[in-house]
Amino acid sequence: MSPTRRGVLAGALALAACDRAPAAAVAGPDLAPLRASAPFPVGVSGMTAQLDDPAWAGLVTRHFGRLTPEWEMKLEAFLPGDDDRLDFSRADRLVAWAEARGLAVFGHTLVWYAQTAPRFEQLDGAGARFERAYADYVTAIARRYRGRVVGWDVVNEPIRDDGEGLRESLWSRNLRPVEHIRLAFDLARAADPDAVLFLNDYNLETSPAKRRAFLRLAETLLAAGAPLGGLGTQTHVDCALPAGAIRAAVADLAALGLPVHVSEIDVSTDRGDPARQPAIYAEAVEAMAALPPAQRFGVTVWGARDGDSWLRRGGEHNPLRPDRPLLFDDAARPKPAASAFAAALP
Ligand code: XIL
């Protein structure tokens, strides 16, 4: 996650108050379900706090066919206390909600530098005991949702922001930089033989160095026989993004022959010309649709309505000029971005 957004990372928060969308906000015509005409899965992130909001639930079940828990399948949610007791309640609720409505679920994320827990901090430097705890955790989570998730971000954001190699973390410090990643993939595969196992990162559209390092890691894992099954590019971008950047990133990732997931797209209006937002979403759709069918893992939008966005919940958020990064406005109305997303579908 980009440093300027790190302020946003503050654990699961209650949803931001939905700003009243200005009257000028687009109130586009009712849009045909995006998932109906897409040649790939159209996903959205969600949190348990949204499940009882009829406007959110209606929008999500109409347009999206896959749900990525935004927080509930992260380590903070599964290990909320100081001990090793796993709390599955939040993830179980989201998965059950999705299943009851025919939505697939994508697991996010088993291993992430940004989240640890007292359970692991207490074992820092403890060698075999740390490794056992790591193995037990990844296995327990992947096993519980076996058959209930279509895939996992096994390791999230492994590459340094400057692209100069792998990020240092509690995991890499105790289990070695590449080895802890390889181990996580092996453990996830052993626990769930069918889930598609992803490596996922951000700024792959805007940092050639980071993209090269990400692809080098993927090639290293594949060469070592790791069960790497897909590559995710988060695509947290803004309206200043140059045309073609998403297309180039998706094509580079696809060159390895694995499924590609545009895994967390949002297009912040905080930078650049907001009028560029529709074309940027359209480019992501076109880039995904241009892949061979077997590599079209899908496009997942990181939130349904602008007011649901994580970008509205951080220190960067300016309530006087709220970010409008998503496809639907605060009142769940389709924006030009949603119309462009739909129009770009083949
Ligand atoms: C964010 C969620 O959107 C927030 O609700 C949560 O508080 C912090 O994490 N890249 C990722 C996601 O892989 O897990 C992050 O999600 C956004 C950046």
C-alpha cells in the first residue's frame, strides 16, 4: 500500500459517513448488471459492517459476482487477542452472506507484512516455534475455507516500494525472505488443493522497478515449483495515471502465462482530472478482456459506492472535497465510470 495511503490502514473501521453526493453527481440510467455481460468475474470488496445496508447489498448482488473481504480475512481479524485463539466469526459471516446470494468469495490475505499479532510478536526469533505457529496459522485458515473460496492472496505486497527486492517483515526476518513466501504457498496448497493461489501487490502500473521485482519473484517461485497460480495487481491508481499504464502492467503480468487479477481497483479523484476516471476503468476492463480466457481471473473494485471506499477513511480524507474513486456514487447511482466499465465489456 502506498505510503501516502498508509494513514488509511487503521484496521477495520465503521463505514465513513456517506457524504451527500452533490446534486451535480451523475445520476446515470439504471445500469444492466456488470457481471452479466463480463467475460470475466467482476468482484467487489466488502465488510460485515455493510451487510445490513440494503442499498449496499442490492448494488453488490446486482452487479458483482465475487466478494473479497476487505478486512475480515486478514490476520488482525482472525487473531484479535493476545493469544493464538482464532476468531472466524467475521469471515464466516461474510462468506455465508455471499454464498447465500450466489457470490463467489476470494480470500484476502494469508500473509501480509502490514499485519502481525501478539501471538507472532511473542515468538519473534523463536526459530522452530515461530515456524510452527506460522504453519499452523496458514493451514488453519486455508483449511477452514477450503471449497468456499475460489482463491487466495497468499502473500500480499511482498516487494519494497522502491522495487529494490523483497520487503522486510516479521515473516521474512524469522523465516527468510523468499522461503517464507514459498512456505506459505506450499501450506495453502496442502490445505486447499483447489484454490487459485496468488501473489498480489500495488503500484505495478506506475513503478517499472517494482513490476520487474514482482515478476522476478513470481519467476523464482515458479522455477522452484511453488504452487503459484495467479498474479494480482491491486491497481490503486488515480486520475493522473497515464493512458496505457494498466494495459502494460496486465500484459506484463500475463506474459508468465498465469491468471491475472486486477484485484483492488479504485481510481482516486484526489489527483489528476476526474474526467479521466471513466477511461481508466475502461482500460482495466479492456486489458482483462484482451487476455486469453484462462488468464482472465477478473476485475475486483475496492468498494461499491464512493462512500464505501477506504480512501474516505484515512487521514488523507478531505470531507470538504471527498474522494470519488469508485463506480457508484454515495447514493449507489452509476457514475460515468460505471457506464464506461459496462461499455468496455466486449
Ligand atoms: C485496506 C482496507 O480497505 C481497509 O478497510 C483496512 O482498514 C486496511 O486495508 N492494499 C490491500 C488491502 O491489499 O488489504 C488494503 O485494504 C488496501 C491496500
